[in-house]
Amino acid sequence: MSLKFSPVDVFEARHNAPGADAQAAMLRTIGVDSIEQLIAETVPPAIRLKKPLDLPAALSERAFLAKFKQIAGQNQVFKSYIGLGYHDTTLPPVIQRNILENPGWYTAYTPYQAEIAQGRLEALINYQTVVIDLTGLEIANASLLDEGTAAAEAMHMLHSQTKKKNANQYFVSEQVLPQTIDLLRTRATPVGIELVVGDHRQVDLSNEGFFGAMVQYPAADGEVFDYKDFIAQAQKNNVFVVMAADLLALTLLTSPGELGADVCVGNSQRFGVPMGYGGPHAGFFTCKEQFKRVIPGRLIGQSIDAAGNKAYRMALQTREQHIRREKATSNICTAQVLLSVLAGMYAVYHGPQRLQQFATNTHLLAQTLEAGLKKLGVEQTNTSYFDTLNLRLESAELAQALKKEAEAARLNFRYFEEQRVGISLNQNTELHDVADILDVFAKVLGKEADQLAETVEAAELHVPAALVRSSEYLTHPVFNTHHAEHEMLRYMKQLENKDLSLAHSMIALGSCTMKLNATAEMIPVTWPEIGGLHPFAPIEQAKGYEQIFSDLQAWLCEITGFAAVSLQPNSGAQGEYAGLLAIKGYHDARGDHHRTVALIPASAHGTNPASAVMAGMQVVVVKSTEDGNIDVADLKAKAEQHAANLSCLMVTYPSTHGVYEETIIDICATIHSHGGRVYMDGANMNAQVGLTSPATIGADVCHLNLHKTFCIPHGGGGPGIGPIGVVADLIPYLPGHAVIPVEGRVNGSVSAAPWGSASILPISYAYISMMGGDGLQRATETAILNANYIKARLEAHYPVLYTGSHGRCAHEMILECRHFKKAGIEVEDIAKRLMDYGFHAPTVSFPVAGTLMIEPTESESKAELDRFCDAMISIRKEIADVESGKADAKENVLKHAPHTAATVLVHEWTRPYTREQAVYPMEYVRANKFWPAVSRIDSAYGDRNLICSCTPMEEYADQQEELVQADKGPSY
């Protein structure tokens, strides 16, 4: 027996699912002899890369984790008391293990198919209830990207709602977090809003130019101001008020709603989410009910299903304002679902009493620290505070000495100008931490710190009496039931069981790339070296992150062909916006302020025109041809017509229709010839890596959805990351940051943190490290193979709308379903019926209404692809039965789908098809049945009767009364 050594731990073989035998069978079905032939017939030769990707050799999982442990070990995790919206906290292990580290939660998709997402939707309802209760306002969304983004969205929303003519000024207190002010400036300038930053105690809001104002509660330096008079003045002058607030502080302080604010924004990070060097964190947004139809982002509401049972869904069809395209006031198309779920579960687990005790302990320790510092002769200048002391030192030299001594003790404080130091305590702070802080001051001052008592004495809340909270919050049973770990574990498992994720079956969503999120890629996310850093910690403490950023930027430059990459944008929509700002910055720097026209194909995702409008551009739509491609003649005509004012073209490649358009190089050259730049939407980068690149094609800037192409999980609808790559002359216009300069750039941020959602970048770092250049190219080839295999199996049953010149699709395809309407079958019926087969529907009615868009990804095996195809073919037969009259036009398995256990376990079955047909349509379903939690949901009912928080207590009281009546029997 001859033995041969060969590596076994090869990651690529685990990521690219079809093995050699499966690939050979798939190629035969498609009708080609090899992968090479398929790629040659799919990708235009003019755009193919001339050489393979120059990336480091692929590492095994074991080798990667060992190497990455060394990289992460370069980060120094000090105790950070910097504050500024980021605080140390602890995610309860039961939540970390069973949600954050659980693929049943992190691999689920956005809950567009609500019947198989009831667990996540309930968790989001809990989160919305937390922020509604604590902020005292009526409506909350399911989270935004971060606090700064939420503040910017509030500014835009209120500007669109003001009734004051020509009111374009927005007042911002100088005590708003500096990173928020920086982001507001970025977002205000392109749309003609003038930001006025000043002292809220001095501003005259009777100025007719003001439409809105923003304050921070507690303020950036820790002072707790009473804003009642300020808000009264604003209301008198028809000026909307936004308050940025701290959720933990609001357990003790009067809520913004009670003070009269119109909107409240903030960050839920300190509810158990690690600082993660800046993110991801769920920004929150609450407002008065009058804004419910314009609130940005996603709003989860309660409705009923076909059986009349309570059911959750994304309300008001989804409040994602980018669906309004060029009329949009927001381009937000994502939330931070996984992070908002964590924050909501933190509140569920701890309940109102523990949360208030966290806040109380933090505040009392701050008072203890103040008393100790006073004995040392250190002046504290905040009159009222929650967790933050503002200290005035005698000299700059003393401040420098303090910084040196504190960092030697592994402590970080905030250092202001004018010899001021800020210290923000947190819910992890203990008495010995206060003692350590006092020891540092004592050493610098040459004094002895008093020995602290073993316990902290009781004291009054250090704020005005009018700001002491008296209203109740989190009274709903869900926040007062699951405080024992067993109860919490079972509650989370109960919710998880209601959701379909990649742990159950493939999710073949076109444009959304639901690929494998490998366990080895996920492991470092929860390491303290990754999660424990404050985003504004001295950069010399973040050497590990510096290497991660540097390597990842270099690799993404190699993959895209660009000169530089910014990692700051923390969603695809933010990446679009940042890319357009880079183009705008380039034109403005050349004096071409008039170049504001953006050409956008009619097939583009709605975020494209929405982002263009937010960047101050005018949208001109370019037609599509009958075969789905960009109408090149129309594009050339419009480029010529707008040549003097042309800013850019926004284009997706391969096209949104799933085709490698062969005219793309000519299209880019046309734009360049008229002085414009080309922005490429990177949503379909999954079909480019290793075969072509944005720079090769002719793009000047491209955003990359790391949560699509580079394996960051969708997390049930977020987080995401959207870095942008640019050519050399656009580098100066990439995002900067006001607190921690990025590559020397000090302003123009698009996210609150300097490097966006830094703590999940290791996922993409791991993916590229373990795949290597060859593995990445084969991933793209396999994605194309899988898509064309599905096309070959399904096209006799469902016409495929668009293909390339050789009849091939790219990594996704669109199935025509509109002709089924003649038999009364809608594409939604197919989507719901797929649930009975154990599958999540492909993308419904995008980019063409009445169609299904399918993308299988390279991570799915032939067996799984066949199971999906078999389900689709079976459904086509069910449709045929309706078409032929064999099945009733209304009482059929499609119209009643999905079928729940409760539906079929009725005593008397009256439908004209069998129970077995309903729930076991194919033999494989029996072995692993996924039961939808609810029947088909009535969307219209939910919009007419909007409830976006936990069911009111009165309903529970009514239910209890009904139970009492039932227990007493019919003779009562």
C-alpha cells in the first residue's frame, strides 16, 4: 500500500461545498465540459484579470486561529473610563453562548418572510419596548447603525417635516458627542442644512431659520442639564427637538418624552454589547407618533395571522425609505438586528430592578470617586451628573503626568483641552476600581489616598429633583419573568425555534449572498482582545487592530484593483454614501461644484438613488433594454446631455438582473469621457472576486458588502459593513474622524467610530486568510456553477428572465412568475408555500415585480441544491393543478400556505387537499420538519392597527379574565 502525505485541514474544501464528483455531475446537467468552459461562456473575456490574485497562502483553521491570537494579543485592553457613548459592560454568558455565538440566530436573514421569523421579531419588539419605555416616546424602530447615524437620520427626518418656509438651520449643542457633531456636519452640508453649534443655554430659537435642535442627556462632559425651558422655547417657535440620551441613565432620570422632546436617539451598547473598538452597536431611535410614517429604518409591528392569532412583522412595509428612490429622505436599508436583540435580551434577563441597580451602583461609585478626589484637592466641575466627572487640573504638565501614570496603571481617561480630565464609570466598575483611580491621582499629586470603606454608602441622586425619574418602565411580564438562567435559556430557545436560518436549509436570496459563516471565522469576535477596546483609546494600545486594518485594506485593494480602502462605513448604504461623497469631494476640490448629476439605471437597488439624493445629487434615470441590460444608447445620450454637470454613474456589476453586461467597459469609458466618475455598487462582488475587479472594469469607487461577499453574518438583518475602495485621486476624500484621525483625515466621518464596526472585521480577515487567492477565485467560480445548475434544472418549469449572450446567468437569476396570475397565483403564494417545504423564499419582486431572484452561493452542496430544485418543481406542479382546475382556485395548498401545526391538528379537516399534502409535500420534509410559528400574516391589519411594542398590559388582563371565566365553567 502506497501512502502519500496530503494536507487535510483545508478550509476551502469546507467553504466551497460541491466536491469533484458533484461538480462533474452539475457540469453535465448544465451542458459544459468544465468549469473553465462555463466561466468563459459567462464572464466577458475583456474584463478578465490577467493574473491570479496576489494574496498570502491559505491557512488552515488551526493555523489561522493560532496566528490571529498573536495578532489580537498586540491589543492592550486597559480599563477605559473615556465615556463619549462607549462604556465597559458584560454580556451575560447565557446570552453570549445562546445568541451571539449561535448560528440559529446569527445566520438568519432579514425578517421579510415574517411567518418563519417570529422569534427574532419578538426579540425586536422587546428591544423597541425597552427604548420606548426608557425614552418615554411612542414609536421606536428596530435600531439604526450607531448613535451618530441615528442623530443624522433625525435631522433629515425633521427637516422634511418642518412647516417653516426656508428653515434650513439646525442647532446642535456643543455638548453633543464630538463624533456625532462631525457626522452631522457630513450629512448636513450636501443637502443644504446649516449646522449651528453653540451653547444651548444662550441660543435664541426664535430665529425663523431654525427647524430643529439637538441636545445631549447627560451631556458629553457628563453634566445633566434640565432641558425643560429649552424645549419650551423650541416648541413656542415650532422648532423640533432631538435629545441624545443614555439608556442606563434613563433608569434614574426623567425621560426625554416627559421633558417634551420630539425624537430621542442614542446607543444601546452599554446594555451588554462589547465596545469592540467602535462596533457594531445598535443605535436607537424613538419619536412621537406623528412621525410613524416617516421614521427611518425598520419598524416591527404586531398584526394577526389568517387564524386571527397575534403575529409580528415589519410594519408599514418596512419604513425603509429608500423604496421611495430619488424622493427618499433616508437610504437606510439595514438595522443592527443581532445587536439590538442582545441589548433587548440584556433588559429581559436583568429586568427593571437590576438595570436600575446597575445605574445606582454606577452613580454612587461616581459620588465616592468625587469625594475621594475632593480630599486630594482635585476640583470636579459638574453640578449634576450621572456617571461622569469633569475634573479641572492645575496645569497641562499635571495632565500629562496624570496620563502617563494612568496608562502605566492600565487606565484610560478622557483628556480635554484646558487641563480638564473626564472620568466615566460604568456598570462593571467596582469599589476597588475607584481605589485604583484614586491611587493614580494620589501618586501624581504626591499625596496619600484615603482608604475606602468596604461598601458604598447610600446617597441621593446627584441631579435636580425635577429630573429624578418617577415614571415606571419595563412593566411588561417579559422583563419580569426570565431572571433565572434556566428561564432565560428556555425563553431564548423558544424564540430560536420559531426562526428559519442557515442552520436549517439554504436561503437562496438573490442579491443577498447568504453564504457560510464559518465557525472558525466567528470565534475571535468574542475574544476580549477584540471586544474590550474603547474606540477612542490611544492608538498605540491597538497594535493588533492596526495590523488587522492594514492587512485587510491591502487584501481588499488587491481584490478590487483600487489604490486605497476605507473601512469606516458600517453598512452597504453607508458605503454608497461615502463613495458618492468621495466623488463629490473630488469635483468640489476642482471647482466643479455644478457637477451634481448622477446617472442611475432603472434596475438599480433603491438605495442608489436615495444615497445620491443624500449626497446632494440630482438623479437621472437610464433606461433598461428588453433583455434587462443598460440601454447604452440612452446612457450615451444622457451623458452627452448632462456632460457639463455630470458627476457620476452608479452601476451594479454583474447587473441587478444577474448578467455580466458585455458593454460595461464602454459604459465606464463614456462616463469618463464626459468628466464623470463611475461608482460601482458592490452588492454582486461575490461574482467578481478572482475573475475580474471594479478597477479592471473601469470603476473609480466601489463599496464592498463584507456581510455578503466576505462572510460576515446577516445576523437576522444586521450587522453589516460597507467599506469603499477608490482610485488614487479619490483618496483625499475618504472619510476621516474628529476624535481619532483616520489616515490623517480629521473630518467627514460617515460612522460614529473611526473604523466603523471594527470588531467584526476579523470575520472577513479570517475568510480571506483561510481561502487564499486561489480559494477565493474558486469560490466565485463555484457560485456561478451553482447558479447555472439551478437554472438548468428549473428553466423548463420557470422561465429565466435574463441571461448573457451564451445563455448563462451570473451568480444569480430571476425566475418569471407573473404568468401564474392568470390562475390567481401570486409570487407571494410561492414564497409562503416554500415554508412548508422547509425553505426560505428567494428574493420576492426585486428587481422585477412578480418574480423570484435566486442566488445559491458557493457554500451549498449539490444535495441541498437538488432539494431546493425538487421543492420548486413540486410547487410548479401544484400551480399546474390550479391552472388545470384540478385544484380549487382559492382553496388550495398555495393560497393557504404556510401550514402550521395548529392548522392541521384540527378535529375536522375541511380543505379539499389532505393534511399530508399540506405539511409533508415531499418525503424529505418528514425527516426534519420546520413548522412555521404562525399562518399567513395580514399585513394590512398591522398597518391599520400599529403596535410596535410589547402587547399592552390591558390585553393580558383581559386574557386573565377570560381564563377565570373558563375555569368556572358554563354554569357561572
